[in-house]
Amino acid sequence: MILQEKLQLLRKKSGYSQEQLADKLCVSRQTVGKWESGQAIPELYSLIEMSGLYGVSIDRIVKDDDECNISLHNPADIDIEEAIKFLIHAKQKTYSGYGAETDSSRVASHDLKYEEGNHLYYDTYLGGQNFSGEEAIWLNANPIWCMNYSGRVLGETFNGDFLKEVLNHVPYEMPYRGPAIYQKGDYNYHCNVEGEFVWYHGYEEIFYLDKKIYECYFHGGVVK
């Protein structure tokens, strides 16, 4: 495999768009595009940064006879870009999209299910005002990704419709809950995440005026 092909493969396996990788490397998107089309070769500094991001040594990246098929940032060897796109679509078709619940998998659980091609998404949670749950993705009947979450409503002014609106705007670069900031009227949503799609943790909160009325912790990653 030649350099340009490996650069594109490693980026996609790690779930980055060209714009996201460019931001991390402090270069332009056009520069990344030239690397992946063979019009230019990355500088040593960029190769060092990519080596750290992908968990692959520099010599494995640049050697044409190395398939570079091992990445610590993708332990299940899945197409992360494809998984993220499916996850976002599934979220928008279930809870945040007012999707109908399916049969309970546990006593008094709320369950939502979505299938598309060879992918299956399941969201199951317990409780209401105080709740805990789990979202997961299967590919060809094999689990590939999972997220656990636990939260609580803290104030009477909490608005479930506002939360669903926020979650319906889940961004590609943070495909877990909602965007970093979302505001509508007197409601303000904040979300902070550390880590990448394969291993991360985060916290979201909603304020009504200056009072916190909701919070939720979540964490997860790729499984194999």
C-alpha cells in the first residue's frame, strides 16, 4: 500500500474528516487533500503528529510495503466514519426524533431500536427523572460500540422537548449527545467531551436562565 492510500485509510479508520485532521495538525484541509491524492508529502512534524493520533509508528506509515493495518485507535478494526454516520442517523430516528419504543428488554425499561443495512442500534434506559441507560451499535450481529449514561432532572422548569431538540443536532465531531453549546430562549445546553470515538467520557447540562435544571454523565467506546 502506498503512502497516499495509507494516509486516507488511517484517517477514516480513526473517524476524522479531512477538516478535523487538518485542525489537529494545524494545516489546511487542502494540504491534507494533497497528501491523500499524492500531490504532496507530509512534513516530518505532521508525520510525528499522525503517528501519535493513529497509534502507528512513522516507519509503518511511510513504508510502501507495509499495509499499516494495526491501529491502537481502532481496536476493533471497524470503519469508524461509517459507524458514526449510522449512529447519528439512528439517534435522530429514535429518542430525539420521537421514535416509538419497542418491547422492553428488562422489567420497566424503555427501549428504542433502529436498523439500517447491516447495522443495528439499541438504546435502553431505566427511570425518568433520575435515569441510567446504554446505547450500542452492532455490525453483522457483532457489538462494535457502546455508551453508558446516567443523569437526573434538577428543576421543575426542565423541558424534555428542548433536550430532544438538542440531541437531534448531534454533531459528527461529537456523536455522543448534543453539540458543545445550544441555546433557545431561556434554555442553555452545554456539553463537554474528552477523548475520541473509540474511548471517551463526557458531561452535559442544561440551564434555565442561570439555574442548572439537568445533568448527565456518559462514557464509552469501541468494543470487541
